[in-house]
Amino acid sequence: MVEGLKRNKKIHKERAAAQTAKLLPYEHLDYFKKINSQHFGEQKEAVGSFFVKVPDLESLLTLAYTQRGTLKGDDRGKIKKLMKKAGLSQEEIEKAFLPECRYLLVKTEGRIGMIRVDQLDPNTEIKIKRLKEGVPASLIVEVESSKDFPFVNYGVIIIGPNEKEKPEDPEPSTKEMVWTAHPGFPIKPAKGDIKEWEGRDSVSVKEVIEKLGKNVYIKLEVKRKETS
């Protein structure tokens, strides 16, 4: 019996490793390292969600395999039910998913770098920031620590086609690859490019709800400490 358990455990480990390798192609290792630095471990000065207990992307895929029995298939139906339960409209839910991708649901602890606007204190200041030139302005609420980010006990792994970036690039080593992974729903935060807000540095919770609705999500950012 003991030998049988050991053999089954070895087979499980080998199958998990084989399916994981097909989603983490070697030609994108630098990209996966970037995901690891952004979404795993406490983010002290970053804007973004992060997993608390899982150390890296490979470990997250292994955990998903253990929970699901495979890394094949698509859990978007289960994720949509969670989003509906959270109060998002059908239109908001459908807009969150890309047709060319598949989504795996994984149960593990994390903190999300966003908060729904109707969950904020009415007196909260929402800042309007343009993080990069040429991109829409972001709506951001500053917090003292990433520990102030909302806690969740699930995350998503988004898998899409592994395609060549340039025509002259070598043929991809796998058909699919992990595009990203993060705690919470696959939703994007609200943008602040509202005509009436032009030239302003901040808006109120009430104004955001009036213009964008109560279900939009606002980015959270850890306050940067001033250095002398």
C-alpha cells in the first residue's frame, strides 16, 4: 500500500510538471520572471495584486493541477458565477474575458490591488494620475501598506496562444503559454479620462459613482515614503 501511494505521488508530480512545462515555454522565461516579481510576495511600493502563500508562477500552476486534476479546460463559468455573486452586471462580466484565452480558477490566498468604489469611505480622496504618456489616466487611492489591499482566497491563471512577436522569430516551442496570473477576478480598474475632470488632481467617491457606476474598481497604491 505504501509503495502504491509513493508510485501515485510520483506519477502525479510528473504529470503536473509535464503540463506546467507546456505553459511556461523557455523563450518567455524573462517574461515569467517579471510576473513572479509583480504578483508573488508582498508588494511594498507597487500597484498590483499579489499572492500571499504561493512563491511563484510554477508553484501556482502545480497547485492548480493538484486542485483540478489537470491544467486543461476552462473555468470561466465558475469565475463568472463568482463575479455575478459579487454584484457585477452581465455586461461587465462578459467584457472581462478574452475569447482567445482560457481561465483557470485556483484556490489560494492573495491581496488585490483594487477596491470597488462603493466599498470606499465616502470621504476618501480618489486621485487622478497619468502613469504613462499616451495612456488613459488612472483613478488611484493611496494606502499605507499593501496589507491594506482587500483579501481574497482565490485567483485566476490566464492562458493564451504562444505566438511569435515578430515574423522572423523562431517557431514557438508550445501552443499555449501563461499570459498572466493574479488574485481576484480578471477585471480592469476604471479610468479617469472624463471631460469634466480635466485639469483636476482628484475626485470624490460620489463623483465616480455618478459618472462610472458603483461597481467600478479603483486602483490601490502604497504611499511612497518621503526620503530626506
